[in-house]
Amino acid sequence: MRWDNLRLDVRPADDRLTTPLFEQGAVVRTFDTPEFRGMTFYEVQARSIINRVPEASRMPFRFTINPYRGCSHSCTYCFARKSHTYLDLDYGRDFDTKVVVKVNAPELLRKELAQPRWAGEHIAMGTNVDTYQRAEGQYRLMRGIIEGLRDFANPFSILTKGTLILRDLDLLVQSAAVTDVATNFSVGSVDEELWRLLEPGTPSPLRRLDAVQTLNDSGVPCGVLMAPIVPFLSDTDEAIRDTVRAIADAGATHIVPIVLHLRKGGSREWFMAWLGDRHPELVPRYRELYGAGAYAPKAYQEEAAARVQKLARRFGVGRATPHEARRVAPPSPQPEQLTLA
């Protein structure tokens, strides 16, 4: 993404970290509140907001919206970490605490949706960094984005770990009445100790599953990406059973297991440093399993997926559809959730 036509209002002392942003302009803000302490936000005026996905990526969608870069979820394995290095920010602590905010995203989206050449294709959100991370509690960009998509009846999907999505439940229900809407939560494990170590900035897995149930009860389809399954940490029979059972109990429409992948240039290095600190005994096993690549062997992935899907059938994942749940419990606006997302 290029940052053209931006204003330079404030410049921090550490030029090393922000040169690309400040050569073209950016507004820097900090907020002296507990949830934002230690974080810096770079407010920018983006030139475009609907991004075409490169065909080489082989993603199941062609267009995305990413109102933020960087993410306070602080997931040790996040595959998007490398993108921060393009801004002369590092893929570690900077990625977790220095967040770029495209403050004009809602207005820009309406302009792009109104263009004659836009064909109303599906737009995926949360595919790079989480749109319902902590910053969204302050900037509220997603509410304006969903309003625009609703008003143009444009199909969309959201992948998140942020329970803050329930703040926008009313808009999601309205959108689902006029277009195709899909939501998914990422829940790799319900082990609380592992969650606190791997994803320290996210809501707990059980809170996320509560949100899954709320969305489906309100008629907004919500499934779960069981991601990532972390080799030798969350891939035991007991761990997978407990997680799949909890996902089934939450009424998820479906479950998609995804084994941890470690992209070079950020996520691999950051995760392996974490692993060496917390579980040094596993470092040799990871080097053997992943070698020089980003993915675990295909046989390992298939075996893990088979175990998940067998348990999903056993516990009845997807047994009740959102439409059936909607007939039982009519949708109603939910109170705003905590801004830890």
C-alpha cells in the first residue's frame, strides 16, 4: 500500500521507525488510557480501500478491506508481521504497538462502491490484520464500513478474534437481510494458559465462542476457523477434543482446521524466538517438521484435519443453522463489549 496525499501534523522523536509514513505525511496519536498505553497510532488518508487480491495468492476471495496495519492482538505467529517492515517498522514489538489507521476508510468505501466499474463482488475483511482489534474501540471504522456495505447491499465476510464485533450486531443483522453476510471467529485452542502465551492481546477463547453463539442466535451465520493448530502444543487428542466440543457447544455453523504456518521475514522468526524462550525443547522438533518452509508437511496437516472433522461430526458442529436459531430468538441489539479485541 502506498501512502500518498497524507498530512504531516506530528513527528515522533524516532525517525528510524516511521520514515516511509512521514515522507508522505501522517498524523501521530497516543491515548493515555490503560488499554492504549504504550501504543502509537499513525492516522493516514488512504487513496483506496477496496484491495484486489493477487491471483497468485490463490485465496478464495478477490477483494479485501484492511482499515488497519499492525495489530494489538500480539499473536506470536501472525503471518502479517512482515508487512510492517515495508514501513521501516519491525515485525516484532512495533507490529504489536504501532498501528496504522486509515481514518477515511468509511467515506472512501462509499465512493468506491458507487463507481460504475464496481460489480458488487464479495469483500473479505480480517484476512490480514484483525478489523476488531483494540484500535477499533477508539476509531470505530468498521461501523461506517458495514453501513456502507449494507446500503449498497454488497456481500461481505468478516474473520476476527475480537468480541467487539458484537457492538455492530445491529448492522450485521440489517446487512444479512439484504445481502450475503458471513462471519468467522478464529479459535485455535480453548487452553487458557496457551492462549495467554500465544495471543496475549485477544479476548479469551471462551468469550469468542460466546460471540459465535450470539451471532448465530441473531441470524448472522458464524463459523470457526480452528486456527492455528500448534504442533506439539495444541495438537494432542485431548486438546483437539476439548476445542472441537466447545466450538460445537457454541453452535458454530462450521469448523475449518488450519495448522500453524510460519512465513519467513517476520512470523517465523518472531514465533521461533518465542518458542526458544518458552519451549526450547521443541525448537529441534519444529526445525525438523517445518524445515526451511512455511508449512508443516501435507501428511501432518491432513491427519490433524481428519481428527478435527471426525470430532466435529461426533459433536454435531453445524447441527442448527442460523436461520433456525433466528426463528427461536429474534435479533436484538447487544450492549457494547469491552474494547479488548
